[in-house]
Amino acid sequence: MGLIEAFTLFLVCLYIGSESPRIGSSTLALAILLFSLAYLYALGPSAIGFGLAIGSGWVLLNEMVERATPLR
């Protein structure tokens, strides 16, 4: 896989990982994060694993910050 294809795949997975939990519940983001971390552990570094981990982890981090410091 070339550099452009890997980067495109990373961006697609980043989008999927960050937008799909917003449709469902936060448990979906946690499930995607755990799946992507297991994928990275089993298969090593890849664009799919990093994209899904960063996207879903970002959503979980945003939810935790919003719950800890709610805006009025």
C-alpha cells in the first residue's frame, strides 16, 4: 500500500471512528476503541487501527470533558 492510499484509509477510518459514536451511544465509541486497540495489538501499526483509535478516543475524551465541566 502506498503512502497516499494509507493516508486516505487513515482519514476514512478517522471519520468513521469519530462520527459513528455520535449517532449511537457512547458505548459504541468504547467498543470501537477497544476493537481498534486489539487490532493494533494483534496486527501491528496500520492506518485502519490508528484512524479508528484516534477518532473514537477523541469522541470519548470530549464526552468526559463535557461531563466533568458542563457549560451553562
